[in-house]
Amino acid sequence: MGSIEENIRIIQSSIPENVKLVAVSKTKPNEDILKAYQTGQRIFGENKVQDLAAKAEVLPKDIDWHYIGHLQTNKVKYIAPFVGLIHAVDSFKLLKELNKQAAKNNRTINCLLQFHIASEETKFGLSMPQAQELLSNHKTTNLNNTKIIGVMGMASYTNNQKQVQEEFAHLKMIFDELKSTYFKNENSFKEISMGMSGDYQLAIEQGSTMIRVGSSIFGARS
């Protein structure tokens, strides 16, 4: 395992230009984030509201903070003033709260819809019918302070590459369907957040535009 700086450079040089690297800095100290920052990395992902708010307060202001975990509605207000992208919108209730807090802060918050694509019974993520209902509500309710710019999904935790590939392909299919049905004329609807340290190359092959990489940059979880 090389240094943080070296790891970032290796990953950056191995991914296409159109793919964004989200450095997953959850549980990592500010010193590690700064090392990555010094290589030019600007997008960082956190999954705990408290940690994210604390880090955003003291770290460079041009960091684009992404919230990548399950977000509870009662915690939205703590990150609404600055968060760059919410990766895991899995309910209309959460979308409404994001919109309310974004409006209070006089800004628009970008969001991705999280889909359940894994075989594991993970708790979070929309099914297609749930997403359709959410998007119908979104159209009829004026949520002008949130912008849905794509989709997110997590593949099963398995060594079966074929299964992972199929799950990523499924998310790409969902993206294409939503794009043609709900977002035909919206150029901003273009992101597919899928792929982590162990499977991001597979994800990119299936159309990922955004990979969330932690351990391959910062080492194993502390």
C-alpha cells in the first residue's frame, strides 16, 4: 500500500476523465484528508453528519463535501448550509426536508436517488415503483431547492464478479429509463454513483460517472 498521495495519483490515472473520484474519508483524521487535498483531490465523502459538519468547519472551504450514508431527516439541517451532493435519497420525506433546509440557506442541494440493487437485504434504497412515485410527487410539489442529478447504488458484497457486473448494469438501466421518462431535457441528470475500492473498474465499464473509494486511498478502516 503506497502513500495517500501516491494512491490518489494511481487511481486518478487509471480512470476516464469523465469519472469523478469521491475520496471516502469517513473515520479518517483531518491530516489524511489534507494529504489527499494536497494532490488536488477536492471531493470527499462522509457518512456521519456530526463528523462531516466538524470536518467542514476546519478544513479548506473549496472542498466539495458529499454525504454518502443513510441520512435521517432530523439531521439534514446540520449539513444543508454547505453539502455539495447527497448520494442517498431514498424517500420523498427526505427530499422534502432537504428542500426545506436548502431554501432556508438560500441554496439548491444536488441529490442522487439511491436504488436497492444488491441481493443482500440491505435496509436502504428505492425500488423502481417507489422511485416513480417519488418522482411524480416531486413533479407536482414545487421542490425548487433540490435538484435530482442522477442515481446511486451499492452492489452485493461478494467475490462473484458476474453478479456485481449484472447489478451495476441494472443500475445503468434504471438510470436510462429515468432519463428518458422524467429527465429527457435535463442535462444535469447525468450522474451514476457506483463502484467502491474493490469493484470500481467493473462499475466504470458499466457506465459509472462517480466512484466512492476509501480503503484504496487511505488504507483499511481504522
